[in-house]
Amino acid sequence: MHDHFTAKQVDSPRRVGEMLLAHVINCDRMRLYMEVDRPASPLELIRLRELVARASKHEPVQYLVGHEWFFKREFEVDPSTLIPRPSTETVVEHVLQWNRTSGVTTPLLADVGTGTGCIAISLAAEISDARIVATDIISSVIELASRNAERHGVADQIDFTVGSLLEPLNTGPPGKRFDVICSNPPYISDAEWADLEPNVKDYETESALRAGDDGLQFIRPLIEHAKPLLHKHGQLVIEIAHSQRMEVLQIAKAAGFANASVLKDHEGLWRVLVART
């Protein structure tokens, strides 16, 4: 499979092949190396050939097998949601570092545009006393994220709610404030959209990726309207495109965030805005 996927220019051909084979024979990837002589049944071979054909056309392997790993945990995915990516783990890592040093007990956090729920669920699992509001504009996505929360035993910590951007955070008692508001919103500009890899552009949900001419259609209002929803020493943490660093810093300054910076992800790219009140 490796040579076939390489010839078809499939990203990460070895990983794709291992994920498909493990899925078909219903085992984890590590067991593939422990049972190298295990023969596949005729039905398994038929199913594997079907999946290989689809993957060869750049259909994301995560949709084919129905899951992806993020921050040590496996998450259900489907074509209604963005596939979790390693760059987003930088958001989680920053909030966990903040939690270790903030002195805040029972922190109130928000995850705007939760998708699979990977940010909210990872934070809930790592911060046992955290309460989290996780939002998305699509009800079926909220249902998927809720299933992931149940799977990882943190559903009682997370309030999943349907709504656009910061709107759901304005509900509740007057004066309600969050310690941290996180988001991985769409941020692909129209110019960048044309150059995306086919496994992204042709299969992942466009509404979770595209964000207008400059890619800031959703980031801009998040920054401009978040400050009144944050505690005095709260933080807004947003994943951005590497190319947007200077623009988002300017927007944050104009929105009244006196202390804003952009963190690098694991690949050394500028990917996470941290705006402090």
C-alpha cells in the first residue's frame, strides 16, 4: 500500500495504510507489527480494497475510519467536522500551562466552534474542576462532540450549546465572565483556498475552513467582542494562520487588549493568538 499511496501522492502514505488495515481487521496500529503473519479474510480484503481506492482519491483517512487522535485521545470524526490537527494542541497546552500558574479554582472556560469537541474535552479531562461552555453553529456537530465527551467521561463538565460565535456565551446570569475563551475558527483566506491540498479542499467541510477575502471573517469579531466576556485577568486564545500574525495583533490592540502575543506551534509556525485583558 505504501508504494501505491506514494505513487498517488497521498499524504503520509505509511500512516494511511496502517490506519486502514487496522480499521479493517479491528485492531490498533501497534498490533499490526505484533501479528505480521495474520492472514486477512476474503471479506476483509474486499473492504480494504474499497477503502484503498477511496484513499487514493485523497479522501481523508480519518473520515474513512471514523476517528483521529488528538492530545492522547481518540475522537470520533465525520465529514461535518474539521479533522483535529496537531497545531491545535498548542491551544490546549497553553491553557493547561495557564491553569498551573493562574491560581484560579474551578475555572470557567469556553470553546467557540467546538467541532469534534477536541479542545473542550481535552481541557476537561486535564482540569478536573473546570467548567466549560462549548459552542457550534451546527446542531449535528454538537451531537458528535457530545458523544466524544461521553466517551471520555467528561460530559458532566461541559455545556454543549448551539449558536454563532460569542452569542451563546452572553446567556446566563448578568456579569458572567470567563477565565479563558478558546477558539479554532475558520481562517483560510480566499487566496489560500485555491492552493489547499485536495484531501482538505475536496472533502473537509468548507464552512469550517474558509473565512472570506482576508481569512479574518470570524477571527475579527471574536477579538473585537470577547473582552467584555472575560474576567479582569482573562485570556482569549485563538488558532490563526501563520500569515495572519501581525494583523491579529493589530486587531487585538485596537480591541483594548494591552497584552497580546502569538505562540508558535510544534512546527515553529506562528499559530495561536493569546490576548490578555
